[in-house]
Amino acid sequence: MQSGQRQWSQAERVWRQFEFMDLVMERIEVDRLVAARKCGGKAIADARNACLGCSFQSECRDWLERGSDLAGLAEFCSNAGFFRECRLSIASVRPGRRKRR
């Protein structure tokens, strides 16, 4: 039965990490379509994997609680560059494109 508990703990960790990533993406206004399409979806898959293996969960949680900016996130998050590239303000200001609401 202990192995079942370990699996559940692993599942909880995975979902918690994904929740952190989703909250970070929301906080810094990542355009999710841009993120999903970057490199044919490989970039967001790599970002998810980096988040799963991240050892800075407490820093991430603290950053989310403080409401800090992208510069503060970049101090510990290996995905900060990816998030910066996919922000709504950058992605929606392309010539010939109108900002979606």
C-alpha cells in the first residue's frame, strides 16, 4: 500500500507544479496560443518538464503570493525567458494584427 501512497504523492506534486505554472502564466499575461504554438508545441512541453523538475517550488509560491514582476521571477525560474517571449503585450503587437480581447 505504501507504493500507492507514493504514486498519489507524485500525482499531487505534478498537479501542484502545473498549477504553479498556470498561475505564473496568468500573472504575467502569457498568450497561451503563442506559447502552445511555439516550436510546434515543443517549447511549452519543455517548459512543463522544466517546471516538473524544478527545485524552487517555495520561491515560486512566494513569488505568486507577493505578486512580484517578471524580473523577480527570472531570478529563479528557468522558464522566465519562454514566458517573456509569449507575453500578450509582445505577441499581440505585431504589424497587421489586432489585439484580441
